[in-house]
Amino acid sequence: MEKQRLSYIDDIRSFVIFLVVMLHSSVTYSGIGGWYITENKSDALGLVPLVVFGFFNSFNQAWFMGILFFFGGYFASESIGRKGLKSFVKDRLMRLGIPLLGFMFVINPLMMYFIAYAKELRGTGTFAEFYLGKYIASGMVWGETGPLWFVEALLIFCLVYALVLRLRSLAAAAVQAGASVNTVSTADAGAFAAIGSSPVSRMASPAKARPSVVTLSALILVTSAAAFAIRMFFPIGTNVLNLQFCFFAAYVVLFVLGIRGATQGWFASLTSGTNSRWLAAVLCVGIPAWAAIMIFGGALSGNIASINGGLRWQSAAYALWESFTAIGVSVGLSAVFANRRKERRALSLFFSRNSFSVYVFHPVFLIGLTKLLGAWLVPPLLKALLVGLSAFALSMAFAELVVRRIPFVGKYF
């Protein structure tokens, strides 16, 4: 059962990371969204490319990082149940912190100076002058997480979760008069059992009923209301140190939903069986709803601001659509993958062991190809597809042939 569970989750993560590469290629050639470099502006696209790029970017943005937080919450609870708080915190600091710092302090500045902005930065001095004088000294480094903003956010979520559990443990210990060190340890175990984090408690008691359609629908409404409120202050497109808080309502909700699924024993039940109908609902209802918001909300006429945030019906409608897509695809796509054959295939294992490396290193190859093929005159949609697929293939080859063969790097990347 454990191997089956890991199989479908790993396959979904591999699929999501492929979409991440394709999305960044789409942003590069559409100008819709933020990336290191872009070749086109959205207002220069024809109607068909604008609609295709716009839907691909917004649809994937709505769910594909959220589902990773969903799995992240599940695995965080499982890990604490197995290892305890101290080992969990240490493991997350190493597993997430090392790649994050490696990207910020090594990969990103090298990529910026020698590939992304080579002409602009080389004219201002040597790499050492750029790195020490501007990148580090100015504090620029702290906002240069690139796609590893997700790793940063997941690390923060995990540490906050660990802190909450620790505070609950201390509160449980405080009510016991004359508590000794042994009593505190007992309280720790009791706190974990109370929220279902202990594998033993989960096996000893029956799983609670999984969230119903009504419960998930209510959760979608709560998430959309939170997103709408956040975008009053942080409209879509704004960021703080490369963190876009406008999307964090769904990320937090899905992370907590993953935790609850693990602690209450219904995660596997929620992400399997007939719940694939959630994906069908998103495709059948969500796509027409997106089109209606774009048409009647004025986005196709260039009025993007009304959707991005503020006290407008367009912003509220888009937040509702986005929340429905985030939760619906997270549950529905997981069920689709869980219901197919369970045997691990060589190709599945190949993608899963290299997917995180692709996530970390793909900007180098995507930006390099963008620069190399800058004079290649082909339609934007075709160019985005071909460059994205090529960047993904090169990143995968680099991960397998280089990253996997460097002991320390291969362990964390």
C-alpha cells in the first residue's frame, strides 16, 4: 500500500514539474506572468495566441503548486509521526534549506550574470563585483529565490506546523502539576495522538469520514473569500521577496487539508475512487466559467486589473473560480492517478528521481535556449512548445547524467 501511494503521488509531482517548465516557457513567449526574460508582450499577441496562452497560464497557476502543498502537508504529518518533532525540523531544514540556499547563493547569480542578463551585467564589471557589490551587499539575494519560492514557502509552512504542535505539547504538559521531563515526553506523545499524527494511534482507531462534497464546497468558498480579501492588498502580479501572497489562500488551505487527511486517516480515501469526478467538474464547469469571466470581465479587452484584485465582481469571480480549480483538481487528479495501474515502471521511476533536479535547474536551460534561439522566427505558440519541451529534456538529461553522479548534490537536488 505504501509503494502504491508513493507511486501515484510521485507521478503527479513529476507531471506538475513538467507543467512548471512548460508554463515558464509560455510566460517567456507570451509576456503573461513574471519570468526572468520575455520575448513578447501580451498586447502584441493575436486573439488566438492570447486566449491559449492566457488559459494555459491561469489554469495551471490555479492548481499545480497548490497540489504540491497538499502533498506537502500530508508528508509533513507522516514524517512527524515517524520521526518526532526534532528530527522532522532538522530534516526539513536540510532537505529544503540546502537547495534553497544553493539556488539563491550559487545557481541564480551565475545564471543571471552569464546567461539571463549577460550583456547588461558584464558591462558593469566582473562577476565578483556583481556578486559581492550588488547581489549580496544590496540584499538582492533575499528576493532571488526564482522557482524555489515554493521550497521557501513549504519550509515556512512545515516550521509553523512544527511550532504549533510544540506549543500544543507544552500546553498539554503545563496542565499536569509537577510535570517531570518524562511527563513532558508523555505529553508530547499525547499531543500527537490527539491530532492523529502518531502512526500507532492511526492504526488503533478507525479513520474519520472523509470530507463530503458539501464540506469541500464550503472550503472552496472560504478559500475564495480569503483570496479575494488578500488581493485587496496584494493584487495578482505583486510579490514580496518573490512570494506572491495573492495565491497563498489556496496554498495554506491545501497544506492544512493534507495534514488533516493524514492525521484523520482519510487522505487515501479522498484521493481515490469516485472523487475523480472533481476533475471532470473542473473541466466541464470550470473552463466555461473561466471563459465567461474573461469575456464579460473585460480581460480579453485588456482590462486585467479588475480581475487581479480590488472591490470588483471580476476579482471575486476569479477568486472563486481559482479556488474551485485548486481544490477540485487537487482531489480529482489525485484520484485519477490513484485509480490507474499501480506497478512502478522504469520511466515512472526515472522521472520521479529527477523531477526535483529539473525543478531547480530548468531556468538555466530554458533561459539559455531562449537566448540562443532569439532570432528564430516562428509563431509564439509553436516556439513556446518547442523550447519548453527542449528545456525539459535537457534538464532531465542534466539531472540524470550530472546531478545524480555528484554525491552531496545528488542527495539534496
